[in-house]
Amino acid sequence: MDIIIYLIPIALGLGLLGLAAFLWAMKSGQFEDLDGASNRILFDDEDMIRPPRDKK
């Protein structure tokens, strides 16, 4: 039963650490463009288009 004295503050500390990490991610803009990555994978970049090969 003495271990609970240590586990409760550790659990609260980890919870506050997770909340701080989430708030930091929100302020730094991690969740601004949720659809951008899924759209970028579908479309080719224009600068990556290769010129057509010569048919021989």
C-alpha cells in the first residue's frame, strides 16, 4: 500500500507531461494541414516529370 504514494504522483506527472506535449504540438502547427500529406501522395510534382524517351 505504500507504493501508491509513489505511483499517484508519477501518474499525474506523466499525464501533465503528455498534456504539455500535446499543447506544444498544437501551438507549433502540427495539426494545421491534415489533408495535405494524403493529397501530396496522389499527385506528381511538376518538377519531377521526366522528358519522354526517344523511340529507337
